[in-house]
Amino acid sequence: MDWEFVLSLTVTGLVVVFAVLVVLDIIIKIAGGALDRASGRGRKKRPKIGPAPAAEPLPAAAPVKAMPEENGDVVAVISAAVAYMMEAEGYSAGEYRVTDIRPAKRLRRSAAGAKPRSEWSAAGIRNALR
């Protein structure tokens, strides 16, 4: 068996396969963009978030329940996640307040026996299907 022929055939095969994959990827992206423009569903541009106008002071809220010190890290992580999501929606730091953190209610099965989706699961599905 001629190893030089085997090696050249293998390299040629790999190059051809990857070249065809790249060409197909380009064709699919062009066709998808053309279909989006034709249907009017082009990518929506997010509004640029500039400096926020001076926010009015928030009204006095109900007193916040004191959290046990052992949950301080959990509260910090949840507050950081809320701040990140609110900033992505265009709110500045003084426009919202985390007043209470509670465990979610346990999901119950429906009459049909199917387990309902949690809010995080439903949000992930909505985001993936946009």
C-alpha cells in the first residue's frame, strides 16, 4: 500500500468536506438574512442606553425583612443578577429596589399530569425561540 497516496487522499477529503461546509454556512446565512428582510422581521436594534435622567427619589417602602447572615452571599448574588437584568432593560441603579427575597412556590402538577414550567425555564424557551 502506498502511504503517500493514502495521506494525500485523506487530506484532500478533509479539505473538500470543510470547504463545502463553509460554503453551505455562507449560503444559509445569506438566505436567512434575505428571508428576514422579505418578511419584515429583520433584527431589531436595541436602543442605546445613555446617561439616565435624574431619577426622583423612591417613596418609602415597607421595611425590608432582615435576612439571616448565613444567606448574605445568596442575597448579594441575587441582587447582582437583578441589577444586571434591570440594566439590560434600560433602568438605572436608582429606579428599582430589591425589597424581599423568598423561595419560589413549589410547582404543582396540573390536572392532566404535566408539570408546569418554572419562570426561568419559560424565559429560556422564549429567548431561544425569538
